[in-house]
Amino acid sequence: MEKVFVAQRVATKLFATENAVDAAMVETAELMADLLKARKDLGVSAVVGDRAASKLADAMAALSEARSAMVEAHSELNETKLRLGIRTKLAGFEDKGNLEGRLEGRAGLREVV
């Protein structure tokens, strides 16, 4: 199998994984916002749900670390691609104005000129 097609397969999974981590961060942040709003809407003490909010904050921190690790992995894979002599640009196609479009993880090839 040609190197460029193998690299494209890996790149597609890489983009999908990066987008999944971003989507998880968005969902977790929205859950935190809803949790805090629900407490206020119900008029209950800040003590109610505090442990859950703390655990969500832990999850957000872990997701942030995962995102940083994915960015580093992306950089390493880009260097590996170059060492293998693959000169095509593995680029994702996305709708920059639509969050869901950014989180779909679609990718394609484009020649570098």
C-alpha cells in the first residue's frame, strides 16, 4: 500500500480523535454550566452538588491534558510523515463557522506546492 494512503488513514483517525477530545471538553463545560445554573434556579446551597462540580473540574483538567497530548502527538506524527518522505499535506476539511462541522473529523489530501 502506498505510504500516502497509510498516512491519510492515520491522519483521518488523528483528526477524529482531536475532534472527539474537543467535543468532550465542550460537553463537559456545558454540563458544568448547567449544573451551576440548576443549583441557582433551584435556590439550593452551594454545598449541594459541590462534589459533583469538583469531579467535573477534575474531568475538565484531564481532558485538557489529553488535548495537549494530542497536539504533541500531531506534531510528532507530522515529523514522522516528513521523515518517511511524504510531501502531501494531510488537511482536514471543516466548516469554520459551525462547531459540529469542526467536530466531525473529516479529512482529505491536498498537494503542497
